Amino acid sequence: MDKMISDLKRVVESQHGGTATLNHAVCLLTRRNKMSDWDGVVYIYDLIGNPKTNRAYAWATPISGVNDTRYFAVLHRGRITSPVEAVKAAAAAIRGASAKSA
């Protein structure tokens, strides 16, 4: 768990600049009768030194079919005001990239 937290901290800082400090984590689960883009834990980092925001959401997920992990870091800004919205935005970006490459 500590390695995950430090790995995600590095991802947030390398993608968005500033210094990230873990604030807390939340668990996202699929609700009954509603599909979720992803189930898992999102870590919320306070972000100092980023000119756009003071918060970032980060999580990791295994890559299907290979022994590797994909890391995500999304800034709290605009329409992205919660961990749920961060995951939705990342999933939409992936779907959009997949559609363009098809």
C-alpha cells in the first residue's frame, strides 16, 4: 500500500507539477443497476505549486493480459470535482482514443 501511495504521488507530480501530499482515499464501487467505469480506490492528493488547482485524484489499475499497471492522475478543475468525475473523465478519454485509432 505504501508503495502504491508513493508511486501515485510520483505520477501526480510528474504529470502535473507541484508537490503532492496524500489527503485521503475513497473506494468506488459499482452501484446496483448502474454500470461504473471502474471499481477501486482513488487517492486524493493535495497539490502545492500547480497554477491550475490544489487537488488531484490518482489511481492505478492492472493492464489486462499483461503483468503491468496503468496509472492515472487527474486534476480537480472544471467539471472534475470528485473522484467519480475524475474516473469518468479518464474512461471517456480512453474510449475516445480507442475510437480514433479504430
